Amino acid sequence: MILIFFLIFGLLVGSFANVCIQRLPKNKEIFFTRSACPHCNQQIEWFFNIPVFSYLYLAGHANCCGKKIDKQYPIIELLTGLLFLINYLMFNISQSITLSVIFFIVLLIIVIDFKERVIFDFMNYFLIISGIIVSIINPDLNPLNIKFLNAVITGLIGFGLFYALRYLFKKKRDIEALGMGDVYLIAGLGVWLGFEKFLYILSISSFLGIFYYLLYGKNKDNFEIPYGSALGISFIFIFYLSKIF
Ligand SMILES: [Zn+2]
């Protein structure tokens, strides 16, 4: 029963994630404005706004104007639902609630960085502050059980390392290889991962970044790897992998 609840709640939160992904980069309000069709601007009736099901029912076309609905909407909804469900299946109840909140923010960072090459400071600060608070009050809420000192030191090492890399690239080659968003992000993820897993995220995310570059970036000038997305994906995998192995 709780299983179904986690899935449905995840789908609904995924629907809210879509709202954030669409509106935050445009500086639009996210809580009070009703959803409107991006093509014809008509308000969407609630029964055509049910996660995943409406998309299937409408066969991928908007009810108002018949234009195609971006596949991103059902994919994000399903993905969030699955993340919440897997969290519930893999971890105890308080850990799965904690992780679902954290993964929601990380998912936003992954998608927004991928689409817009932007990482919002307030999301990074949220990760840093929440990670430190959990490490003080109840480290067991984090399945990796990261204590205060480990959290703070790993966050500082992540920040220092990425800040130094950013500085070096700027000075020696005059390129912005890492944005400040990446620097704060690795600090926030480090706080949640602790030092050992921090080494994992460095290797997995670099591998993902290089892989992405080889797929899409070769022979392109000014190609920017969405490294925040690579970090976020690695972060989520590390929690699941560390439970399995
Ligand atoms: Zn429309």
C-alpha cells in the first residue's frame, strides 16, 4: 500500500518538477500559476494534467490545440515516480523520505543544467545546509551514514578542488571549464557522500562527461559539457550501488 503511495506521490512530484524545469530558468513563479499549454497558452484542465496518464490518454497531443506534448513531461514524471519507488524499496522509511527530497532537487539540477547550462545557487545551498544538518542531528537519515566532520571536510575538499581547477583553467587557458555552480554543487554532493564516495563521484562523473563529449561534442567549438548533470546522475547511482554492493 505504501508502495503505491510512494509511486503516485513521486509521479505528482515529477509533475511539479516539470513546472520548476519550465519556469525557474525563465524567472517565473512556480506555485500559484495554473499550467497552460506552451503552444496556445490555454489553461490546462486538471483532468488533462494527470501525470503520465493524461499523456497516454491524449496520445501525446494537447487537447486544446492538438499540438504535440513534449515527451519530457511524462519522462520526468515517470522518472521521479520510479526514483521514489526505488528509494522506498531499498531503504528504510525515514531514509527513503530523506533521499526522495534530495533526489528531487538533484533531478532538477540534472535536467536544468542539461537544458540550460545553469545551476541555481539556492539548490546547491539547500544540499549543503540540509546535508550538514542531517549529519549533526541524525546521520542515520542518510543511508551512507555520514557524520558531521566527514560531511564538512568532504564539502570543503570538493569546493577547494573544483575552485582550484576553475582558477587554473581560467588562468592558463582562459576558459571557464567549471562554473561557480559546479563548485558549489560538488560541495553539496560531497556533504551527502562523505570522503570515500566522493572519490567515486569524481571518477564516475568524469567518465560520463568524457563519454558525452565523445558522443556529441567532437569537432564542435565552444562545446560545453553539462557537468552538473553528470555529477547529479553519478550521485544518485552511488546511493543505489552502495546499497547493492
Ligand atoms: Zn494548446
